[in-house]
Amino acid sequence: MEQDDDRPPANAATALQLIRDQQAATASRLEPDARLLYWPWGVAWLVGFGLFFLRFSPDGRVLVRLPDWLPLTVLFVLLAAASVVQAIAGARAYGQVTGDSARRGRWYGFAWALGSVSVYVGVGRVSDHLPHDLAALLWSATAVGLTGALQMAGGAIWLDRNLFRLGVWISVINVAGAIAGPGWHALVVAVAGSGGILVAGTVSRLRQRHRP
């Protein structure tokens, strides 16, 4: 006997709704959880730059006596962990996607990798000739500025307003922190930067859950 699920749609409206439901289900399976794309980076910035502020505060003060190497090491470890989480989430979601979307994703990821290497190599050549506090500011302001620019580029590529606005926000606070000077920049990024990333992840996740 033919099951109800095997019968063809009764009319065009039912068929159209069935197609929409299947498209929504497919999109939900292919789209990674936004929290995995944003929150690990927010935590990394909050903890990493927070330790920078505690150890290298404005005017050469030390709020918490930590080893000089600890803040940068913790930041790099957390950023690497965030990259792994994002890569795994993206691979699971987009592993079977082909065409222009997949190509955009690969090229965008390549831009992140090569852009970061090229910028950091250049900064490394200059920072050795600067005082420690200015060298730290140069490193952090350059890294945060690159992040904001690439996020705006990603928002433009995929027409993602949330990602583009996050890139604008990060760029603005990066300028404000750099003008404020060494120590203050780390505080601004730790609080406003990580906060912006965590909020963006929360907003994106809520939109995913309420998407028809």
C-alpha cells in the first residue's frame, strides 16, 4: 500500500511549500553554527588581550605580575584553537559544497593566511627597532586592523551585514585604541573587541534559529 509520504503533492502550493521546506533543511545542514565561528575568537581576544593589559598597562605599570612571555603565548594558543574550531565547523558544513560558493570560501581563507603572514613579516622587521611598548602596540594594532578589514571584505563578498558591521566596529575601536596608546589598546580590544565578536555570534545564531 502506498504511504502518505510517497504520494505526490496534491497541488502546486503544496509542492512549492515542500520545496521550500527541503531547501531550508538543506541550508540548515550546510550552515555551521554561528557560535563556533565567532565565540572562540571572542574568548581568545578577551583572555589574550586582557592578559596583555594586566601585564603591560599604560605608563609602564604592571597590574598583575606575569611572565613577559605569558600574554603573547596565551593569545597565540587561543587564536590557534579558534582557527581549528572554525576550520572543523566550516569543513563539516561546506565539505560537500561545490561551485562559486566553495571557491569564494577557499580564496577568502587563502587571503586570511597569506595576508597575515605578509603583514606579520613586515611588522617583525620593524618592531625590533622600537621600544617594547610601541612594538607591542604595532603588533596588536596591525593584527586587529587586518582582522577588521578582512571581515568587512567577507561581509561584502557574501552580503553578510552582520559580518560587515563587525568589521567596521573592530576597525573603529582599533583606531581609538591605537590613538589612546600602549596598554589602552589592549584594554579596548579585550573589552570592546571581544564583546563585539561575542554579540555578533549571538545575533547570527539567533537569526539561524528563527530563519524560516
